[in-house]
Amino acid sequence: MSMSCRRIAASLLAASSTSALADDWRTMKEESISLSYGTQTGAKLEIFCDKDSQVVVPEPGHVKPSGTVTFSYVVDGKTKTLRLDTEICGSDGLTCTDRKDGEVSAYKKTIPGKKLALAWAEKATSFSVKGPTIELTMKPNKAVFATLAAACKTWK
């Protein structure tokens, strides 16, 4: 890992919460730069920024596909909603170690380019996820989101 990557990783960790029990925003830098909402032991929502923008909502239970899951966000005072795709264990080569084939692993949406991830990081004022087994509403942590935006802009 280069010195600049270590500095970014250190600043990301410093900007995130250290409580493993409380839901909060955390940033990570591995194969891409990402932002996670939840506890250190389990994410409820993840936002990725690399060459594409991606939102992932892990399914908390062991359920069969049962309806639509949406991700909504407010940018510049306007609410926009994305319908998330359902990832099913055993389908399309997805192997799951913690659930049976046919059960939902996660809900996700990938949008080409960084533009949307940067809009989420720089301008979003709230996020929500709604579906048959999930309902979340979150406000961004401005310091953590600013760190994500800076890292996303330079990520190659």
C-alpha cells in the first residue's frame, strides 16, 4: 500500500465511529472506496465508488424473494428512487456460505461512472431503503461523506 493510500485509509478510519454496537457511517478502502452504514459487525447499507457507483443492501434475514426493494435519496431538495436488483444465492453463479440456494443475499444497483456516488457523498441530505423485510432511514455524516467524496474523486 502506498504512503498516500495509507494516509487516506488512516483519515477514513479517524473520521468513522469506533463503536461496534451503534449504527453509524464508516468508510473503507480496499478494492474500491466504500461507505457502510450499520455496525462494525454488520452493514445495513453500503455505497461504493470506483469506476461505477453502487449501492448494496444486505438482506438481514433468510428469505425468498418477495417484492421490490427501493433506495431513495434526497439531492438538491429532490427525492429520487432507485429500484434495487435482487441477488439470489445459487443464481447467476452467486455462492453463499451463510444461506441456502434460493434465498436473498442482497439488493443492489450499479450505475456506470462515479457521478452518482459523488452526488450521494457531496449533496445527499437523507437516504432510505424500503422493502418487504427492510425499512431504514439515514442522515449522512458530513465529515465521513466528505472523506468519501475526496477519496472517490481520486480513485482510479
